[in-house]
Amino acid sequence: MIEVHLLRYALAAADTGSFSKAADRFGVKQSTLSKQVHYLEDRIGLALFRRSTQGVIPTSPGEGFLRKARNIVADIDALDQECAAMARGTAGLLRFGFHGSLGSGDLSAVVREFRAACPDVELSAKERSRTRLLRGLERDQLDFAVMCGQAERPGITSLSFWSEKVMIGFAHGDPLCARAPLYWTDLRGMTFVISQVDPGPYLNDLVTSRLSGPGFGPSVRIQDVRRENLLPFAGNGHVVVTTGIARDGDDCVLCPVHDPFGPTYLEQAIHWRRDNQSAVLRRFLTMLAKRYGRTLPCL
């Protein structure tokens, strides 16, 4: 096997036309570099240079060898740079899962920020249910997942970074749209339409906790559609409960709903395996911690 430093010495001699100038590049003696090039020539059985008092010139076989050597050294340097970037977390692959939307909100913002900061990191995203996201983490198919609540699984760390406002979707012209602020108590007697898809179960629990009392509870209708497809169900005494939708629909007006002390939020958390050693994941989590002023557990 030919040592890479021998190729570098020979290439420097070819570039400068001088063993002396090539030696200066590496901070070694001329005699040392000359001996190393001689050793290389002996190893490969070819005379790479014609030597004279005016310097060195590659031989015809030497030109072919040095051309291939230059490609090899360039590939090694590129690999070295890539490995260094991967070790810093500025290159590589980041696999994440979520349920909801990447079109707007905090998750969309942090993904854009990370892509701008680390353009050489490849992002692989999967939209899945909570059950499948947790399975993906446990099987090391995802680096992190974004979903409501805590994971409560062995070996998985959960940390909340942001929350999404809970929104109520009304049909256009519904007088409740004009209420500001809109409280849960204003919605008594309405039928709530909620997606079966995550985070629908959390929203169902939220509605139940806010509007249940002794002997009665809210009327809830579950639809097996994504949250974006709930909006047409608003009207005729039905309102839609959702999060993560930034715009009104053609058939629906979205309004934030309030508790006594402010808007109602649904907490979003990021979950990852504690034994995940990905430098890219560490960089992403560090960026999040800085953005939201949080303290990360030991990574």
C-alpha cells in the first residue's frame, strides 16, 4: 500500500518543479523529501521525474501516475472534510417524524432554520401516527419525533419546546366568530368535530376536560380524516377543534379558544433515544435549546 504522504510529496514536486520548493510546503528538509520520492519510485518501479540542476520534470509514465495520484488525494481530502463535517454535525442525515403539518408553525420554522445553518445535512421526514412514531424511535428508524405529550417509553427522552394554539372552526357567519376572546363556556351546546388522526385523541380529552360536569359531557363526533379535511364539517351546530392550521378554509373561520387565564395550548414535545450518538441530532437539539432558551439533558 502506498502511503498518502508520498503521493503528496510527489504532487508538490510536480506542481513546483522543484524538490526544494516542495519541501518548503511541508516544512521538511529537501533531502528528506527527495529521499521519500526516490522511495516511492522504487516502490512502484517507475521513474516519476527527470532531475536536473534546474529542477524536476515528470516523465511520461510519471505524468500518468501523478494524474491518478491527484484524483486519489483529492478524494481522500474530500472524505476527510466530509467526516469532519459529520463529526461536527454539519453534514450527514437527520431522520425525523411528526404528525401535523410542515406548512407553518414552530416545526416548520425550526426545520427552515436548521436547513439554512446546515445545508449539507440531508433531511428525511415521515408523517406518521403517534404509535408508529414511537415504534420508529425504538427501532432506530428515526432520530427524533415531534408529537404531543410525553413518550413514557424506556430509553426515550421527551422535552417540550413549543405549544400550538387550540383553534375552533366555525362556519362563515356564525355569530360566535365575533366573540373576542372566545371561551370554552361559550361553546356549550355545540357538537365538536375532531379528527381521529393525531393529535385528535388529545383534543378529545381536552374538550371533555373543559366542558364535562356532573351527569353531562360534550357532544363529540370523530372523523377519520386529517385535520385539514375537518373544516367542511363546521356548521349546523357543529364546530371543528384543531391545531396547527394557519389559515381559514373556504367553509370555515378559525378562532382561538381561551381558558380563564389565556388561550388554550396543546403542548408539543420532541422525543429522541438517549443512546442515539448522532452528531447531527446533537447539533439540531442544541440549536433548539438555544432558540427556545431551554436546558438540554445530557446528550
